[in-house]
Amino acid sequence: MMKKVIIAGITGSMGQQAAQLVMKQSDCQLVAALAPHAQKLTNLPADVQIFEKLADVDIAADIWIDFTTPQAVFENTKYALEHQIRPIIGTSGLKDSQIEQLQALANKQHIGGLIAPNFGLSAVLLMKFAQEAAKYFPDAEVIEMHHQDKIDAPSATAIKTAQLIAQSRLKQPLTKDNSNEVAARGTDYQGVKVHSVRLPGYLAHEQVLFGGPGEALTIRQDSFDRSSFMQGVQVALDRVLDLSELVVGLEKIL
């Protein structure tokens, strides 16, 4: 079966990488691209339809890959589900309430898909390791470091890591926030502090620091090139048609 693919956000770095990946697949066909100013693209096959607004999209497809913005991703995913197009969402910034709405819509439409806070396999493994470590070290803080152009902070990966830590704890953390400067302690997710760094020279990096009586554990991953994320996108392309619900987290399909 030839899988017909739409890529939203195709003018961005991740969108361009995803387009190259899709066009190399023997079982995939890039049929459409969506992004403001997408008409300026010159590296796409002539038969790829170009749309600059969601309202103009009018084409049948099997898969919707989204690397857009936090402002656009909810409506894009909603459109895909309503039109029986399976979404692979790499855009961060969706709120928990929005994800719940989209999952309910996917169930109503009897269609599956994937929302992945991170497509990097090292990041996915970090989250799995952190989830395991939290059983023994309930006191934890997350530091995420990204390039200066990343819009959302904290990152979706950091929030997902904090969620997994909070869910996995077998006992309550010992630490208490006694600081007068609460803002300096980062975002708080169920007692897990999450700190964001935005600097040139960085791409995507995360550390999870665990502390216990007389010892500490640090787990870290580093993504140095966006091409590393394509391994996860490849996994999603291979498996998304088999999903019966809207799944959150690449680790759920590994």
C-alpha cells in the first residue's frame, strides 16, 4: 500500500527533514505540503500540492505529519482527525486539555495517530530511564536546554519527563521549596522542578537530576543534529496505520 502523506510546517528545519525522509520511502508518497509561504519552495516534486492556509487544504491522504507551531498544531490535528488522516505530531505546545479533546475526537472517528513530545530515540530512552529511577529517587529536577528560537518553554519533552517521574514515584520527595525566590526554582509539575535554557549553539538537550541521602544520579541526553529525530519519524511512519487510538509518546510504539 502506498501511503499518501501531507507535511504541515514543511518550510521549517524539521519539516524539510521529514519531507526528504518521506520522499525516500518506497511505500510513501508526499502528496501535499502546508506552510505559510510554502509556494516559495523549489525542492519538491511538481505533483506535490502546496497550501499556505489550513482552510485551503482539500486533498485525500493517509498520514499528516506536523512540525508547525504551538498556535497551529491543535487545529491542524483536529482537521486531520476529522478528515480520516492519521496524525504524526512532532509539534510541541499542546495542552493536556487539548490532547484529551483530540483523543476523544480520534475515538469518535475510530482512527489512531501519534503525538510525540520527542522523536529522538535518546530522549525517549532518557524518559524511560527516568521513570524507572523515580521509583528509588523521588526527589528530581529536570533541566532542558534548547536553541534560542524554540518558542515553548518548558519543552514538551521536559514536561513529559516530569509527568513520568511523578507517576512512577513510590514515595513522596523529601525536598521542600523554602526559597523566597520561587520563580528561580522553575516550573513545578507535581513536585518536579523543570528549568528551561534557551541559548545559541544548543539544539536539544535534557538532564534529569535525582538526589538521595548521600548519593545522586544524573541522566542526560544530547541531540546535536536534527537528522537524529528522523529515526523516530521513521518508526512512526511504519506503525501509525496500525494504531487504533491517538497515542502520546514514541515509547508507546517502540
